[in-house]
Amino acid sequence: MSERKPRADAARNREAVLAAADRLFASCERPEQVTMADIATAAGVGKATLFRGFTDRTGLIRALYETRLEPIRHAVMDGPPPLGPDTPAMERVPALLDAVLCFKLDHRHLSLALEGTGSDSPYSAEHYDWWHDTLHRVLEQLPGFKGADFAAHALLAAVRADLVDHLVDRGMSREHLRAELAAYTGRILGEFA
Amino acid sequence: MSERKPRADAARNREAVLAAADRLFASCERPEQVTMADIATAAGVGKATLFRGFTDRTGLIRALYETRLEPIRHAVMDGPPPLGPDTPAMERVPALLDAVLCFKLDHRHLSLALEGTGSDSPYSAEHYDWWHDTLHRVLEQLPGFKGADFAAHALLAAVRADLVDHLVDRGMSREHLRAELAAYTGRILGEFA
DNA sequence: CGAAGATACGGACCCAGGGTCCGTTTACTC
DNA sequence: GAGTAAACGGACCCTGGGTCCGTATCTTCG
């Protein structure tokens, strides 16, 4: 390992910041009203500590997102079916999308914060590439499936945080949304059913 | 009409602002580096004039977007096939999506500016509702097509400005992108072909 | 255990950029 | 051509991301 272990207080503060940010994003109305100063205060820490530890706002949000996403990532990479790698493609595709959808529902404001972070498009985040690669590869396992690359992008676009948020705001329930997504995904896979 | 006609200089300035903004967005690298002050200067106008005429940044971008979109809107509402209302649903759906895609390609930065306008999600703009309603209705014309509402959202998500931008940046050509979108759309309509 | 060096801290500070205020100018009306 | 309403413009304000630097804290090693 090339990294030396960080100082104890630094590690503690890092956790405090992530926890505070999580709390604030979870309980706010719109993510952009959570300010960096707010997070610092809530974490009982100076502003500079945020920037020292996470570079900038985007970095903090991504770090937070990443920690929340980790369990799912793990489940996808080496968990059991229907998310894990041993799942047949026809079942894994809808399972992956459903997992993304549920994640966005469970972390609505955080996801909105991440994807709506102004300049930095969602497509420049590593985790997007990961999702896309994963889905892409699964689609390609379907023999004769053409355009898997674009299809993966398009399917992920269907579960973007702001769209999900919009639909929820319009009164669509979690289960209804999941059913609609499943039906839509089914259409894409249709001819292979 | 309840509106009185505006003063001549006001009308002239309005046009100058729209023209300047269009020019700046078209020639910039990223839309957020076009500042309101820049637009004012380029239009030979004071900043307050921008805000007086368009309320805020979002308002200006929307107004500009709207004027550029108008021809297409017209073509969709009462033009000839394949965009116009007399087109059979099976052909109109891909035509509509292709039109959206081409528009975003032709007005890349403007579209990015509109959809990435931070707080105001793309889903709160009137023109989105219009596109969605239109597509929704066409999909519903396909007998037995379920989930037209969600499908319309999902299909439109596949041509969001930042995704299109991302794919173009990755080297995908206009024609390739159009072909992929057509194939993807075909999948959605698949069982009705 | 205590001092030296490295590391982290925090809040005052900076600055860009969106949005506003108000004294002045300009276009219509009679 | 005078009077009025509408529009103008740029100085100004303020929020919020990001930085600076003197101070406090951890760690290490004698």
C-alpha cells in the first residue's frame, strides 16, 4: 500500500461529515438548499475540513453516494441471484434496474444532489460507468442482441433521479413505479422472452 | 387580447438578447460559463434588462429554447407525415424521437443549459409536458400497448441532452446515434411490428 | 514523558455570478 | 412640445463555493 494511515481525528471527522451530510440530504426539501456551511456546522467541523477531505461539493456527494451504494455494488459483483453474476441475463437485467430504481427511491435527495450537481454531469461519475459496463455486458450475453451499449445507457436513463423524483411527486407509488419499469424492461427484452 | 403592445425599444432589446444568448451558447464550451453579464454585454444592454424581460436565467434559457423549438412543434402539431398528426403511430413514434434527438444535436449547448439549469429540473418545463403528452398519446394509439405514460417518459429520457452530449463526446457520430435510437425505439414497439 | 515535526483544524476571508434598486433616459400620447 | 408611463443601465447586494494561514492536535522518538 502506498497510502499511510490518516490521523485519528481526521478519520473521525470524515465519518462525522458523511453522517451529517446524509442526515441533511435525507431531511431537506431540495438538495441544493443544503449548503457546505450547513454540513460543516452539522458535523461540528470547520468548512475547510470538508474541502480538505473531499476536494469540493461534488467530491463530498460522490463519496457519500459511494458508501451508500457499496452494499448493492457488492451484491451485484459477487452476491447471489437475482443480482449476482450467476443470474441468467434475462432475469438479471430487470433485477439490476429494479435495484437502481429502489436505490434512487431510498436515497432520493442524495441521488438528486449527485445527478443535478450542475456542471458535473452524472456521466462523468465513475459509478455510472460501472453501472453501464455491468448492464452492457449482461445485455450482450443475450445472443443476437444488438445495440447493447446504447440500450444500457437508455435503460439507465429511465431511472434517473430527477425522473424518478418527478414521478413520485406526481403521486406514483413505489410499487407502481417498479411495475412500470419492469414492464418497460420486459419490452426491451421482449423478443428474447 | 389582454396584452398591450410593448414599447418598440423593449421589443428590439428582447430580440437582441435572444440573438446574443443564442450566439454565446452556440460558441461556448460549457453552457454554465456563459454568464448573464456576458449575455447583457454581447447584446449591448444592461443586466437589468435581461431580468426585466425574462425574470431569471432559467426564464431566458427557456424563452430561447422555445423559439428554437417552435418550428418543430409546429411540424408535429399540424405538419405532414412523418411528424404530423396524420402519421400512423408506428411510424410517428420513431419520427418524434428522431426529431428530438436531432434538435438536441443541433442545439447541444442550449439544450444542456436548459436541462442542466441546476435547481429547475427539466421536468418542470412546459415543453417537456408537451413532448410527453404528445408521445404518450401516440403510444396509446397502439392497441393493447400498456404503460404508455411511463414508456413516454423513459423514451424521452433516452434523448436527454447530457446523455446525447456524453455519447457525442465519446465519438459517436450523428448518424450512428440516430440509428441506435431507431433500433432502441424499434424494440419498444417490437411486438406491434 | 516531553518536545519536535508533521498533520489537521477552523473561521475569517475572497470572489464570481445571479438578481435588485433607483436615478436617468426614451418612446409614445395628446 | 410637454407630460407621463415605460424601459434603461450599471452600481450595488448577497449567497454560497472555495481558500489562507495562524493555531491546536496527534504522533513519534529520544
